[in-house]
Amino acid sequence: MINITFSPVVSEYLKTIMIKKYKITDTSSSGAKKFLTEKIVKEFEEMKIPLKGY
């Protein structure tokens, strides 16, 4: 797992996107982690790249 720390401005942008666009109310760090994980996995799956030990 990768740990990423966002600046306060980016964190606020992410919270706004989660609430207004996706109607997600859990904007805590665990909620943001879950949200971003789902988005990254979906994007990766859409690329149709075969897994090689990832």
C-alpha cells in the first residue's frame, strides 16, 4: 500500500468532489482512502492490462 499525504487545499478539493459529485458523506481519511482506491482500481481495470504480480 502507498501512503500519500495531500496538501490542505487538495484535501478540501477532494472532499468537495466526494460530497457534491459522488454524494459520499464519509470524507474522513479512511473514507477518502476507500474512494480513491475504488477509482484507481476501476481506472486500472478499464486499461485491460494483465496483472503481473501486482
